[in-house]
Amino acid sequence: ETTHFGFKTIEKQQKVAKVAEVFHSVAAKYDVMNDLMSGGVHRLWKRFAIDCSGIRPGQKVLDLAGGTGDLTAKFSRITGEKGEVVLADINDSMLKVGRAKLRDRGIAGNVSYVQANAEALPFPDNHFDLITIGFGLRNVTDKDQALRSMFRVLKPGGRLLVLEFSKPSSEFLSKAYDTYSFQILPKLGELVANDSESYQYLAESIRMHPDQDTLQQMMNDAGFEGTQYYNLTGGIVALHRGYKF
Ligand code: SAM
């Protein structure tokens, strides 16, 4: 199977290896590239997720696929010393960059770092009040299994937030965005990080990711209730929310 851009659909094993390679490769430049590629707007998308999270002091949060820890840093401040924030990521290069950055900013006490695969979370049942996965789900090979794993470790009454690239709502925006992703983005990657291939993967992974309604249905199938989503920046990004009751 090929996409209409002609890239071969990657098999499971290859995808796992590819994702690992990409994030080992981009870890050191990840934050600067994020700001550059999104014109800083990723900060607003993350802010919106925090505002929708309903998080309170003393609660337990899992920032899954947390990478360099932007969301973790914000949650750490809100949950306070009685709270707990776990930054979990499959990739040790990303975790190392995240931990160094957060420690530099004086964020330490209530944060722990765990290397884990979203498909098989190493946490007890019914543990977290909130799970976020920011720009991470599209990199996970078995998304249904990962959603079920998140459901398991969430407390009854807890919620999941999935912040992810999605499907632009207008045809015009969709075309402009495709041009940006497949032509400009890999060039930016080449210029700034000397790595066009990783940024080509990024564009491809966004294109392949399930659209808003499909992801909502996948959350329902994993057991989440009261699911809904908000489109951000014309649907370039969507925030999905669901509860475990
Ligand atoms: N959440 C951060 C942010 O919003 O800036 C980082 C997002 S980064 C684009 C995606 C992250 O997902 C990477 O750090 C990668 O290692 C992680 N990841 C990919 N597959 C994963 C998996 N199966 N389980 C856990 N983390 C995974």
C-alpha cells in the first residue's frame, strides 16, 4: 500500500525502528524546531490543553510521550508538592533532553521520568487523574492498544486529553498545509537540524493519522465516555477529551 504521495506504508517493525531513529536524531534540536516549524503556535496549543485539563493541586498526571517536557513543566507547577507528574516516553534521548531542561528550570520535586511504551504502560490500574498525550499518539504503532492501556491506568472519574495534528477543515487550508508540510518542512529540517528525512517522516505521519471523528470513535471503542474534540488553528490540530467513568 502506498499513500498518494508515493511513500511506502511502513510495516510495524519498521515503523517502531523509524520512530526511534527519528526521535534520537531530533532530540537535541527538538525544542528549537518546534518553535520554528509552528511559528511558536505549539505553545498556544499546549496552553489550550492545560486550560481544558481541569487539573488541580494534589492530583496525579501522566504526560505520555512527554518528550522534552513542555506539558510536564506546566502540570508540575499546578499540581504542587502534594501532586505527582510522570513524564513517560519510549525514547531515552528525548527523556534525557527533557529531564535536563526541567532540572535547569528548577522543576524537580514532584516529577518522575519513566521510559515506557504507550502500548503497555508500566503503572497500576486506576492510578492517574489525568493523562495527556501531546503530539505523541500518531507515532504509536498500535493506537487502539495504547488507548486501552491509558484507559486501564486512569482512575474512574479521570480524563484523557489527546493533542495531535488532525485534518484541516477547509480545502484551502488543507492544500496550503500540504505544501508547507511536504515542501517547506523537510527543507527547514535540512537547514536547521541537517536532517530532512526526519521532517519528511513527520509530514508523512501527520498525513496518515486518523481524522477527528475516527480518533473520537477509537477513544469510544477503548472505553472512554463523554468524548469530544476541539479543532485548533482550523483543524491543523485537534484536542480530544474523554472520561473514564
Ligand atoms: N509531548 C511532547 C511535545 O508535545 O512537545 C513531545 C512530542 S514528540 C513529537 C513525540 C514523542 O512521542 C517523542 O518523544 C517519541 O519518543 C514519543 N513516542 C513515540 N512512540 C511512543 C510510544 N510508543 N510510547 C511512548 N512514547 C512514544
